[in-house]
Amino acid sequence: MGKRGRQGLLILAATCLTYFTENFLRSSPSALSPVLIEELGLSYGVAGLLFSSYYFLYALMQVPSGMLSDTLGPRRTIIGFTVFTVVGTVLFSLSRGFWMLLASQLLIGLGSSVFYINAVKIVSGWFPTERRASAIGVLSAASGLGNFAAYMGLPLATAYLGGWRILFVYCAGLMVANFMANFVVLRDHPDEGRKVNGQGGGSVLGSLRNVLVDRGLRPILAGYILMSLFWVFFMWLPQLLTDRWGLSYIDVGLISSAATITGIPGCILVGVVSDRLRSRKTPLVALSAASAVILGIFLVLPLGTPTAVFAILAAILGLTISVWVLFFSIVPEILPRETAGVGLGFLNGAGTLVSSLVSPIFGMLVDVTGSYAVSQTLILAAGILMTIVFALFIGETYGMEGGSYPEKLPG
């Protein structure tokens, strides 16, 4: 392995560590939902607002994140925003009321907002085409590990360590370590230097305009938005399991963490399989269809179903929905390098914004109707529709260089 290969692996390791920590923080309000709803006396609509608060600034920052990637550079952007994440983490650990929790989530969301897009940009530049999706899959797998740590670690900490706040103190220390590691290890792709200095990036507004009018991006954007509603289901899963099936907090943590732990190998396997098949569309269609089917089966399980059955289905769903990682290989394949960062930001921002808006709606529908039936139907319908979009309106992108997406697409 040459010097470039070793540098790429170090960069991948550093970004994985940061992404793990950020996803622990992202999933924590959802994992703590039974505790926070009881302690603070929250309605389900307000609880949904707390779950989504992380995503508000996160979503709004996605296009600016891409712009910063294309102008300031991915490395500087990541390092600068990590400070907000550290401050928000400390504030969350000290919070005793709804408004402090909300403020801390907004800060954490702001700090984390630029990371994934810029990390994908860096990793994509340091790995060749035949290994790119695999590398992005490894990076994305760290999200599942962070989610697992939240969904399993917080119930255990609450039960055996006398409270969950101690884990946030550790997370604040880990975020400081992440800041130092990123400062030392991260390096932009060599081509980024020329672009940041104004040699080929064009105007930022011009890049955004080019992304918005790109015909090939539209069905990809629509499918990703529909897939993002699965995150709403995962956000509400702990409370859903508590209310509808009457499961204990430890069982809820076990089932929710099963859905996240399989996302770790899932993200890696999806990338590897896609590279081996030399196809993005085939795994996208197959796994999205499987996700819709598994979700439908999960939602009709009767009372008294063994915890192991819930956990197995949740694990399979976490594995199949890992197909989301392919979008972050597809976008750089269809957009030119100088607009890929903006395109990634627009995609991730749109999906995140929609899921953050739907989560409170999910809770309000439960408040109004007194059951989860309408909310669940909304998520399942999105799963079916996304499969149709992937099958009929998205073309193959594997091997494409930015801007060479096939012109002839269905519809």
C-alpha cells in the first residue's frame, strides 16, 4: 500500500470516529424518549419537536455546508464547526428542562450539520472509483454504531449507573479528541486546493443553480426524501414499542439497537455489493422493496409477540435501509466535481428537513387520533412509493464521471 493509500485509511478512521460520536448525540433524544416524556410531562407533539430539533439547523445548513465544502474546503469546515458540537454536548448533559434540551440540540445539530457531506467529499477524493462506495459505506457504518451506543447504552446507564448524563460527559471528551484527530489527520483532496483558490469552482450561486436544474437529480432527490421518512419511524420506535406493545425500557433499547447495529455491516455490505455488481440501481431497488415489506410485517405484529421477533425484524430493517449510503456515491457520479458538494448538501438537507418536519406531525397525529394507525400508514406508504421511484425513474450511474449521467431516463 502506497503513501496515498495509508493516508486515505487514516482519514477514513478519523472521520469514522467523529461520525460515531455525532450519531450517538443525534439518536439520544429518541433513545431517551420514555424517560424524557415522563420526567418533563411532554405531549407527543412536543416530544416530536424535541426529537426533531437537532435536525432543524442541521437541515438548513446542508446547502451552505456544500457551499463551504466547495469554497472554504472540507477540512476547515469540519474542524471549525466541531466547536458547536462540543458546547451543545456539555449543555445537554447539564439540562434539566425542555428549553435547555432544545437549545443544546440546536447547537449539536449546527455543529454536526457540515460533517457528513464534507467527510464524504474528503473520503471520495482519497479512494479510487472501484473502492469509493465501499469506503463511504465504512464511514456511514459508524452511524449505526453511534445509534446502537445510544439506544442500548442510555437505557443501561439509566438502569445501572444512576442516570444517563454521565455518558454525555464522556461524549464531550470524545468530541474534543475528535477535534484534535481531525486537525492532525484530515487532508483535502489535492484538487480541492485549486478549486478553493478560485480555479474552477465558479460562483457559489451558479453551482446551486446548476444543481437545482439538473434533470438527473430530481428522481434521486424524490426517492431520498421518501426514504428519509424511515428515520421518523426509527425516531419514534422506542415510544411506539412502549405504548403499543407495552414493552419494558430495556426491551425497547434492545429492539431499537438491533435496528441500528445491523446498519453497521449493512452500510459496508451495500457499498461492497454495489461495487462488485458494478451497479447502483440494482441494490437500490431490491433493498428499498425489502425495507417496505419488512416495515409492513413489523407494524402488524400482535400483542404478546416475543421480543426476539421484534428484534429480528428490526435488525433486518436496519440492514435493508442501509441502502441510503448509495445516494452519496450516486450524487458525485452525476454532478461535476465543482458542484458535487452543493448537490450532496441539497440532497441531505432536503431529506433531513422533511423528516424533521414529519416527526412532530407523527406525534400530533397520535395526540389527535389516540393511536399510531395514521402515522404508521404514512411511513409505510412512503416506503412503497420510494421503491416505485427507484425502479421506474432512476438510471444506472456506476462508472459515470460527474456530468455524464445518461440523458434518456424513464419519464
